[in-house]
Amino acid sequence: MNGITKSLDEMNLQERADLMAAVADVLQATAEEAEEDGDVLAATNSLFLAGNLRGCSSDLGPHDLKAAELLLEQGITFIHLFNGRKKSHTPVH
């Protein structure tokens, strides 16, 4: 990382779309992992968030920033919680 961070408001349209696509890609991978674990609800929720991010990123203007910010927060929080839950269920030998 170069140490420079920007808010969504400071990003241009391409940067916003790239960020949202990256989070959506991780959500897609999380859904696949959840499905492999038999967690259908987590897989469905992850796919839902990924689809919403992808849909929102295709036409993201300044008036949509709050919605995009909320979706990003929810997506990142979901990924974090899912990964934390998986770690807490790992058997200790």
C-alpha cells in the first residue's frame, strides 16, 4: 500500500467501481466457501451483497455515495464476521 487513502467522495468513478468490484469478488469467494461448508444462509447473504455491489457500481454517481458506502460497509463487515466465525470453529489439536 502506498499509504494514501481516499473516501468514496474523493474517488473518481473508476476508482469507486474498482473498489466495489473487489469487495464483490471477495463476497463471491466467501459465498463459495460458505456453500462448501454447508452454510446456505451465509452463501445466500454473501451472494446478495455481491450482486447489490455490482449493480450499484455500474452507475455510481455522487448522489448514490451514501448507499454505496453502506453496501461496502455491510459487505466488508460480513466478510470479516464470516472469517472470524470460521476461525473460531477451527478445532484445536
